[in-house]
Amino acid sequence: MSKTPNPFRYFHSSPEVIRLVVMMYIRFPLSLRNVEDLLFERGIDLCHETVRLWWNRFGPLFAADIRRQRVQRMRGFRYWRWHLDEMYVRLNGEMVYLWRAVDHEGEVLESYVTKKPQL
């Protein structure tokens, strides 16, 4: 039986502190240095580069987890609907297709970029 690896295993801080730091940076309009200062006032001494590293490393994991939980909750409702949007956008000077799964509230559930249209 394979167990999923712990994403926090090589970090010396607790997962709760890492989650707090990332959520503070994402949830509130704060700079990296503002998060560093707020945490220092609360007795947590770390560098703003640590905040950036944790945000880059754990931000997508936390976002995927929140999205997965939200989708599971919404599936219980009969009125929950979603649709697929297709857009042609310029990315790094190249025209590509952007596919998005969007629910009835306008929340983007998933997105995907391709060079060719999917048939």
C-alpha cells in the first residue's frame, strides 16, 4: 500500500505555521515583508524569502485542496452546475487555447492551456 509523501517532511517548521503564513499572504493584500512583520509581532521569526518559498511551494497544494473540498460540498446540491469555457488568448506572444471549467457562481474550478483545439 503506497502512502502519499508528506509535503512538509523537509521543513523544520510545523505544518500549522506554514499553512498560517501561506494563508495570510494569499488571503490579505499584504507584501512578503508585511507578513514577516506580522509574524514577528506574534513571536514567529522568519525571513520574507521564506514566506515567498512557502507560498510558491504550498500555495498550489492548498488551492487544489480548497477547490477539491468545495467541489465535493457543492455536488450535494441539486442546483450546482458547471460548464466549459474555451478562449483563444495570447500567452508569451503566442496564441493558445485556454479551457476553463466554471461553476454556476462563476468560480473557476480548473483551467488548461493547449496549443491546439481539443476535439
